[in-house]
Amino acid sequence: MDSRLAGRNRTAMGYVACASAGCLWSAGFYFGKIALGQMGVGHMVLYRFLFACLGLSPILWQRSFRQAKGLSGGEWRLLLLASFLGVPVQFLIQFWGLKLTSVSHAALMVGTMPVILAVAATSFTHERLDGFGWLALFGSTSGVGLIVWSGVGSGGLWAGLANAPGFTGDLLVVLSMLIASAWILINQRLMRRHPPLVITAYGVISGTAMLAVWVLAVDGLPPLQGVSSAAWLALAASGVLCTATTTLLWNWGIHHVPASRAGVFLNIEPALGSVLGVKLMGDKLGPLTWVGGALILAAAVMLTSRGGVDAEAVME
């Protein structure tokens, strides 16, 4: 009985960690848009991950981290592949898409991630997602759509599409979600044998090194002068809060719950992100926003209340 209770507690904390990561991720597009007003995509993403490495640096000095079991050659290759996909490839594509579209529409495209992740998890890692799980994912994604629909402006959705977001930018953000699903599943495989802190720290640092090589070769040195204090604060927040902290929380969370069930919490990011965009534009939250939020909350409750120890057993 004690082991079952401990299993339920670990699973519950895993869901809390994934939900917290989703909340912090929601501000990423907003901070990115501020920085993109003063520098290019490559330099903005590089600064974001340099701040993320700074946020992760205390972990490198922990005794438990230094004494962690080393990765084998094959695991290092997997880690470097995940780092390459998850840092330079995913984020350069994603924020280039953000440059070509609006914050709210980029947030909407992130709403495709739970479905992408659930399909990938059930296809490649043999996780089982029942009918209630798929219904929850559909309801959660529908909630995101309702929230963004309510925030595109008084002219309605199609008027908003015509005036603000770019179709190419939308597709680039969706493409980055496909790449992110591979990063999540590879990390989940590695964390079956290694602590989430180890995989997170090694992954972000090695990915940042790859990103730096690309950005310096293509875009040159990032700017140090002419960058406002608001932009520096946005870069620091996006690195420490929206990257280092979220990656730690997310990797710890999916270490204890199946990725297909954790995926519903990725919809917190587009939900809050779109609301943030609406607030910044001065729009009022309408009835559709409340309905959308209720759908997302109901989907999260549906998945977490039915997950329990069974969800944990699927991963073993």
C-alpha cells in the first residue's frame, strides 16, 4: 500500500511539474517579441540560451551531479542528437516563425503540440492512450482555439488572419513542434537511466554550444550596445525562467508520467500566451475565453485523475 501511495504522489508531482513548466513557457513568445524588436532571430535565441546556461550553472557544482553515473557512448550520441534538435533547430525555426506572425497566432500553433506528442508517444514508445485521453486532448486543443479566436480582434478570426499573422510563420511554428516532440521522447528515454538534472544540464549546455557555432558563423557576434534594459530583462527572463527552469520542471515531470498524458499541459502555454497577447493589445476577455479555459482545465483534471499508478506503470 505504501508503494502504491508513493507512486501516486510521484505521479501527482510529475503533473504539477509539467503544469508549472507550461505556465512559465507561456511568457516565452512575449519576451521573445520584445527582444526581436532590437536584434535578429539568431542573436536573440543565442542570448536566451546563454542566460539559460547561467541559470543551470549551480547544478554543475552539486556533488550529486558530479557523482552521477556517466553516459555511455550510445547515450551521448542520443543526448547530442536531442540537444541539436531541441535547441538550435527547434528554437531557430520557432522564433523565425514568431518574427513572421503574431504572438497570439504563434501561441495557437503551439496548441498542436499535445496531439503531435500523443501520436508520437503512442507510435514510437508504445504508450497507451485510451479514449478518454484522446477526448481530453481534443477538448484541451479546442479550448486553445476558442481562446485565440476570442482574442484576434473585433473584426473576427478571418479579419485577424488577414491583418496580423503570416501563414509561413504559422507553419514554421508547427514544424518546430514536430521537432520538439522528438526532443521530448529522446530525453524521456535517456531519463530512464539517468537523473533529469543530468540530462537537462548536459542537453542545454551542449545544445547552446551548437547554437553558438551556427549563430557566430552565420550572423556574427551578438550586439552588446544599443540594446535597451527592457530587452536585456526580457532575454534574462526568457533564459532563466522560460528555458532553464521550464526544462528542469518538464524533464522531471515526464520522468514520472507518460509523455502522452503530460502533453495536455503543453496547452497551458498557448492558453496563457494568447491571453497575454490579448491583454497587451488592450482587448477584453470574452465568453469564449472562459469556455476555452474551462475546457483546458477539464482536460487536465480528466487525465490526471485517471492516470494514477497505471500511468506510471506504462512507462516501466
